[in-house]
Amino acid sequence: MSVVFTFPGQGAQEPDMLDRLPAHTAVDATLDEASRVLGEDVRGLDSAESLHSTRAVQLSLLVAGVACSRLLAAEGCRPDMTMGLSIGAYAAAVCAEVLNFDDAVRLVSLRGHLMETAFPRDYGMAAVIGLDQDRVEAIVHQVHAPEHPVYVANINAADQIVVAGHDTGLAKVIDLAIQAHAKRAKRLAISVPSHCALLNDAAAQMADAFKTIQIRRSTIGYLSANAARLISDPLRIADDLAHNMARQVHWHDCARLAYERGMRLAVEMPPGSVLTAITRGMMCSGGDSIAFANSRTDTVLELCRRARDDDFLPYR
């Protein structure tokens, strides 16, 4: 039986998310290390005002994910596999020991800067819940135009699709989705059009940055949410991380792959809980998915220990 750590993407951020991390030497050390690399105190990145910046959001998510995965490792719980959504892939790569944290901090700082300067306004993402991929793709095809481009960006679940693009196009997609009887269609707290061709140029610049970065073969399984594959080759991991901002996310398929490879417990790193519900929804009765942010640390540690037993019972 396997334990998988999952790492949320942009949209999961909350004000003061770093201040609310558990008191632990591993957490403090991670905050201090990130601050040293950046030359600024990362504890100032998670204010409500600061989180208007894509760079601040992505750095805060990276630090929170790595800090809590290190806390669990220090207490005896290491994952068998990791998987991250969008910016969460960088924290997953650090946790899988394929990418140094110092390098991840520098890369994510650059990534956030490239994304927010490429589209400083008038773009973002929206979630459509209750319609399948084919129906959402048909709506996107109907709306897409050069003056207000939109793209299917994330297939998070069979009936949870995220669309990226121009504000005008997103508003039209939301209206048509509601007319098509979607359960919900709403804008997300994301101010850039991630996971579509609009970010190809920024992704190419990230690929250049990765040319000087050492990527190691994973000692812990690194699952790509874009490719829905387990990747171990360093060049492929570098390509996956550099280009993930411009590639479609297949979280549902990736979670199913993890389950097929033995995942029976998925632990979502703070501050997220959305991935927990999505991942739990595709598991059979023999597995479970929990959010670190909504659980006691000792409960998470006990479930990690039990998840490797053949008689594991979900905590529900």
C-alpha cells in the first residue's frame, strides 16, 4: 500500500497561510531557508495585499507544501509518490528529492514573475462543475475568438473542468455553462491564464532557466499531473516542470494512475483541501484522501502508518 503527498496549485492560497503552519523546527527551517534564498522574509508574502501578486502566491504555496512535507518526514512519514497541480509540481519535485529547495525557490520566483508580467490584467481562470469534458470543450469552441481566447486548461475530475483565458471569454463560458445546467460555474482566484498556449513563451523562458539546474532521478515516485505519468528521467522532469504552466492538467487521470500503483492514502499539503475531495472521489472503498490543513498532525501520522498495512480502513 502506498502513501501519496499531493500539493495544490494557485487558487488554494489564503491570507496568513504561512503563519498558520504548525509550530515545528522543520517548518521554521524551511521558512528561514526560503527567506535566505530570496533575500526577503517569506513571512511577508502571505498577507491579503501581497497575495494579489502571482509571484507571492506561488512562493507561498511552494514554501507551505515543502515545510509540511518536511515536518511529516521528520516525524517518520515519507511518501511513496508525490503529485502536484501546477505550481504544486515544484513542491512535489522537492519532496520527491529530484529538485533542491533552493533551486525551486529561485525557479518559482521567476515563474511567478513571468506569468504575471505576461498577463498583468484581463485574464484568469474559471471552474465549471457538473458538465463533462466534451460539453465544456464544445462551449469553449463556441466562445473562443482571437479577441477573447479561452481554452480547456484542467480536467480535475470527470465533471470538474477548468477553463483559462480572457475575462470576456470566461464570462461567456460561465453564462453558457449555466444555461447548459452546470451545477456551478465561477471565476477562480487566479489572475493568469494557466495551462494553455497563451503561456508558451513564458514556458520557453522557464526551459532556458532549467538548463543550469541539476535534476536528479527520483528516489520517491514523481507523478506528472500534466502527462498523467510516473516520470523518473531527469530531462523529462525538467521539461515537465518548465512547461507545466502551458500544458493541460489531467489530475483525474493522474490520481487514478496513483491508485492503480497502490495509493491508499493521499495527504494534501496546506493550505488546500480541494484536491482531497477530488482524489477521494475516484478512490474505491479501500482508500482515503485527507487534507493536512483540516487534520491534526498526529492523526495524519497515524493514518500514514496504517496506510501501509493490508487491513487499512479509511478515516471517514
